[in-house]
Amino acid sequence: MTVHVTLLPATIPAHLQQAAPSRVRDFNDDHPGEGVRYTYSVKGSGSLVISRQDSNGHVVEAVFGPSAWEEASGDLNSAIG
């Protein structure tokens, strides 16, 4: 499963804003069928945690602070939230 994260505009460095980079970060399974699954959870602090699960277990792939993101979609992992 893919998780999409939309970052707040203030998280884009000023020197990159003129290039109009996408504010959406995607965490994709680039190799379907390999059993990789991305999920997200929101901690009590408001931090967003993106996790990667595969046959080797669970790994935190990325963490965004509460003032860095505005939206997440995909598989919500409430077990680690």
C-alpha cells in the first residue's frame, strides 16, 4: 500500500520554492508482490510516523513533526500509534 503525505508550504526551503516542488511525498511499494506495506500513525504529539513492513519486520521509514504536515492518506496503523 502507498502512503501519501502532504507537507505544509513552510517546509519547502525558500531557495526551492521558485521551482514549485510538489508538497506531496509518496511512500510506495516499488516492487509489488514482495510483501512490502507502508502504513502511517499519528502520535499524541502530532508527529506523523511512516512505517515500512516486510518479511524482515517493521521499520520506521520517516517521521514528520506536527508543524510539517497537513494531510496523510493510505493505511492507518493504529497498532503503533
